[in-house]
Amino acid sequence: MDAYESGILTEKDTGGIAFHWGDTKTALHVIDMINNREGFGKILGEGALRAAKAVGRGTEKLVPHVRGLEDISCDPRIVTGFSLGYAMSTRGSDHLKNMSCLEFPPAVQTYPDLVEQVLGKELFQKFMENFPSELKDLTTKPKLCKWSEEDKGISDLLGVCCFPNAWWYSLRPADLTELFNLATGQNYTEEEMMRCAERTVAIERAHWNREGSGRQDDIHPDRYFEYPVQDGPWKGTVLNRGEWELAQSEYYRLHGWEVETGFLSQEKLKELGLETVANDLEGPRKELKARLKSKKEAKS
């Protein structure tokens, strides 16, 4: 619909289908076409990014995604905790890997004690200074995101629904730890459970690092930095690239990862007992650093 209304796609491309925003009748028809791999639906059935690359003409620049997985309904230009979470997710733009729901007004108003516990007193005061306009302020989001992905990670490890602890916050890491201990006879602490979740994030991150993917891919398409929200209370809002890069760096620092590359550091791997992973990352780390160096030299 975006590409069609922008004049990039025509009915010649789509097999005679006119794509207009809000046209649910056409949308339902095209969903059937995708399901049956018919006509233009065959291309769309590959997913937004592959479809855009097949069409070409710059349509891939329109796709809201991270690492090929499309965004959900939270706009990364406004809800910047989710925005950072999308970009750092180990499954591409997936809200379920990093549910930073504590930034939403209902959660903050219901559980201010938890927000303060997560952020610390100084960042909490910053968070509440201009609430809820703070939604789009990136300053507090790296710490919120790291905690959120580990909080959500515990529910994943235990195989329980994440809504009670990562949406409603009626259960917290201490509660899940207690339930786990009661069910298994173990004696884990809350800190140990959070560390287990951190190890999981690190192992998943190591997969991307091994494939040469790091900071350069933890990013949104240019449109979010250049194309503002068109209407509503957040009209005119875009992501600030400088603030985004600072938030990226702080997120890596909180994790103990390399800020320049977004790779797991040797020190963090050792701390988490993942030394066996380290050897797999050295070649890709050197290659990425060489590319970054070459890029800097070319600019200068």
C-alpha cells in the first residue's frame, strides 16, 4: 500500500490490484492470494523484505524491519524502549524478545516502585520528569531494555506465559524464581535466574556475531530517522540518529559487550562461562573491525 500510494508500484506490477491504505476488502483478498501463492500474492508470500527486493526500485527502503523481520504496531519513532528492543532482539524486530512494557503509562502508574527499582533513583527521576512524553526519550531505555529482556527471558526459560511478568507485572522475577524452586526442589536466587536469562541472550547474540552481524545491523531503516509521524499527538516525531547511537552504546556497555562492534567481549563470555563460544567469534570480529577501519579511512 505504501509503495503503491508512493507511485513506486503500479497496477501493472500488482496484476491489476489497486492497493490503498485502509482498503480491508482488498487486503483480505490479497491474504487469500498469499495463502494460495497466486499472482502478486506469490511475491508477497515471501515476506515484506524479500518481496521488496524482488520488486526493486528502492521499495526495500520502505520496509519497517530489523534483520528481515517486520515491526509490529508499536511505532519505533515514539515508543523508544520498544524501538531499542526491536533493534537488539535476537530474532529481528520481535517485541517478544524484549518487552519493555514498563515504559507504557498504565504500567508506570501502577508499578512506579518497579520502574524505580529497575532504573535506579536518578534515572527514575529523569524518566518521570515529563511523563508520558518520556516515551520517546532514549536516555532511560538502555537500562530498561536490558532488564526487560532478562525478565522476559525467565518466563521463556520456564515455559510460562510472559504476560503476568512482562505485561501486567503481577509476577516479578523473584516470584517466578520462588515458583521454580517450589516445583523443582532447587534453591536458585533471583539474581541467578536473571543471570541464566542473560546467558541465553548472550548465546543467541553469539550466533549473529558468528555470522558477522553486530552493531551495524542493530538499527532501523532510514525512514524512521527521516520521515516524521504524519498526524496525531506525536505528529512530526522522528528518531534522532545521534541519540539513537548513544543509546546503542549504553546498551552494549550495560551488557559488557564491545561498543564499537556490538560483539560479545571475551571478558563477558568468560564471566558467563561461555569460553567455548569465544573461538567462533574471533574471525568474524577481526573481519568486522577491518571493514569498519576501511570505512573510516574512506570517509577521511
